[in-house]
Amino acid sequence: MQQGSPRATTSPGTTPPSPSASASVVAEDGYAPGLRRRQVQMIAVGGAIGTGLFLGAGERLHKAGPSLVVVFAVTGLFAFFIARAMGELVMHRPSSGSFVSYSRELLGGEKAAYLAGWIYFLHWICSGIAEITAVAVYLHYWSAFRDIPQWTLALVALLVVLGANMISVRWFGEFEFWFSVIKVAAIVAFLAIGCWLLASRHPIQGEAGGPRLITDHGGMLPHGFVAAIVITQGVVFSYAAIEMVGITAGETHDPRKVIPKAINSVSWRIVVFYVCSVLLLVLLLPWTAYSGAESPFVTLMSKVGIPGADGIMNFVVLTAALSSCNSGLYSTGRTLRSMGLAGSAPRFTTKMNRRHVPFGGILLTASCYLAGIVLNYLVPDRAFSIVLNFSAITMIGTWAMIMLCQLALRHRVRTGRAPDPGFRLPGAPFTSYLTLAFLLLVVVLMACDGDIGTWTVACTPLIALGLCAGWYAVRGRVNALAGDRKSARVPDQRDDAGA
């Protein structure tokens, strides 16, 4: 550790890893526990409510109809398994380096950490581009912004979230807290209004809502079972960032108490926010009324007749997109610092400012987001769909790494090489293997998409070649730093993303 570097503040309840693990853990200094319980809880509740639900649901409804409700429920179950697996890892050892650090410790060292880190980075690059693209789409809803090019609006969105992340973790937490409050309040209000419209039989465009809107328009499977299965790969994107709460562990007060409560909230969030919302959409308006051109929530509210309701909902979904992009900069900044300290990312990604913000990694991510600005300039009509698919496949890779880490940890616990974290994935290891099988199915479905999804999967070998070339370029430095840690065997208290 460099002399004079900021000293880490250890969260109450955090215990050091076992001596056998200390050599595979990168020391974490420099972070301050600036996130409060209310912020972490709200990030957990609202963190994954983004464009996948607010914008992507419109296109999915158009393609598969009411069967989207079931797809959201099934996919949500596996998302919950992933969140619980992440929670088990966090309780083993809270870390801002998150699954990059866990991959290093549990999956065979530096190669696994390198792979996990760069896959996650690629995921957030694609996801962030999708979010800033969505911001531009939402702003074009208002006539005042329609003459402004989509790429210009996307650039402004990037600058806003970049500023929020560069100030301090407390500012990030406060921004994300209020972003999440707006999203959650809007969904709750939508559910309340929707239930009232349904119960009162209030007509929308001359038709009262109810199951008849489903049965009269082709039933639950208007385009067949295959169409419902195929859209699963798009629905997966809706649950992106569900692992975010685990990354906040290294900067959270009392993570062993706060994180389990936050993760357990995921189950009811999935049922209420996702499944019930989409169910109301198809019960209040024929599914044929929705499209990918605008948020289905805006479509519905514009037809209800409540003055200004569509504009308010559009503002909410705009907030959701900014929130998700904000989270992406936060998480990649910490992940890149973890990788930089291990030698697998550029040295400047380890830099922190006096407010304990890893600005090097954040700036690298923001500069990559500029590729999204170019994409919005070249193909504004297809930009969202292109990055959505690339984001989905890299996210699947990230989730697979989380599940593999959880399986490795469970094996160590069974063989007495690690203490039981006391917070387990229900049904493991069966649910762990079932989740991995589900993720593989999603990749197969993407390959059979016949459009952008097929090309995305076809490009996967090129991504793999790039990652392999990158590993051979950095492995000398990575192995040298790993050797230094092994010889020093300095125990670490909170892990990696730091110092």
C-alpha cells in the first residue's frame, strides 16, 4: 500500500477473510462507508426498475402479448435466485470489488477475476448506452425537444450522471435514493390508479378493462408459445442491476445487517413492480395498442384521459433511465479499480480523488459511453435494440459468474474450508444449477432470434478472442502483483476494489 493513501474505514460487523484466502484478496483502502441504510434499501428496491420495464415492455407486449406477464414472473424467479446468491457471497466477505474479488478467491485466481471484471464492464457499457439512448427517446416525447438530435440529448444525459458520480459516494447515494423514490412512487401510483380503473370498470377508449381484453385479442398466447419463449432474452434485461446492492457492500454502514434485508426485498419487488404492472397493462388496454416506439405506461396514461398523466409518466421513465446509467458509472468505477489494483486494468483506474471517488474508472466508462453517442448519430432507430442485446449477453455472463462463485463457496463451506455465511440461496445447489441452465437457454434463444440477437451471439467468439488477447497483454503484471500479495500475505478486511 502506498504511504499516505487514505485508510479504509471498516464497517461494523465485517470480519476478515480466512488466512488461506488472504493471498487471493486485494487490499481495499481508500473507500469510506458513505452510503446510509435508507439509501441502500431504496437502491435495492428501485435499482433494477429501468428501461427494460418502462420502455422494453412495450416492444415485448407487441411481440408476445399477455404472455409477457408469465415470462416476467418466471424470469423474476431466477433473478431472485441470483440476488440471493450475491447476498451469500456478500455475507461471506463484504467487498466493493464484488464478484470480481469473489471470482479471484473462489474460481481459481486472477484469470477468473479478469474475466468477471471485463465481462461486467462490457455489460455496463452496453447497458449505459441503452439508458442514454432511452433518455433521448423519452425527451423526444415533448415537442420542445423534438428538433434536437437524439445524439445531443444522449450526450447531455451522460454529462448529468457523470457529474453526480464524480462528486462523492454520498452524492451518488442521494441522487440514486431520490431517483428510486420517484420510480417506486410512480409504480405505486400507477398500480393504485390501474386497480381503481379496473375495479370501477372505467372505460378507456370506450372499453372497460378486464380479462375480456385478453380473451378477445388472441388469449394469453396470441403469437404462440414460441413467441413467448423467444422474448425471454429481452425480459432478462429488465432485471439488470439486480446485483448492484452487492457492490454497495464495501461502502455501506453495517453491511451484514443492511444487505440481507435489502436483498430479501427483491422477491416482493418482482411480484409487485414487474408482474402486477404488466398484468394491469394488458387488463386495461388491448396488448395490440402497445409498441416499442414509446413506454407502454405513457401509452396507457395518454388514453386514460387524466390531464398531464402521460407527461408525468414520461418524466418518471426518464428518471428511471438516468438512474440506471448513474448506477452503471458507480459500479464500473469500483469494479475497474479492483481490477486495476490487481493489474488487469489500466493503472489510472486505481486513482481516487479526495472524496474517495474512483474517478479513473468512472472516466474510462464515461469515455466508452461516447461510442453510444456515435451509435445514436448513425442509427438512432436501432441503437436501443442493438445495445440491449449486447448488454443482455454480457449480463448473462456476469450472472453466471455469480452463480459459479456461490457454488464454489458452498463447496468450501461443506468441506470446512470456509465458515457458513448464514445467508443461503434457497434450494441450493439445485437452484444454482437450474439458474445456470436458464441462463444458457436465454443465450440459445438469442442465437435463434434471427435478427440482432443472432448477430450478437455470433460476435461472442470475437469478444472472447479480445478478452484472451487482453489477458496475455496484462498477465505479466497481474501475476507479479499476485506474487507480491502471496509473499506479503497481508490480511485484508474488506477486499478488493481498493487501494
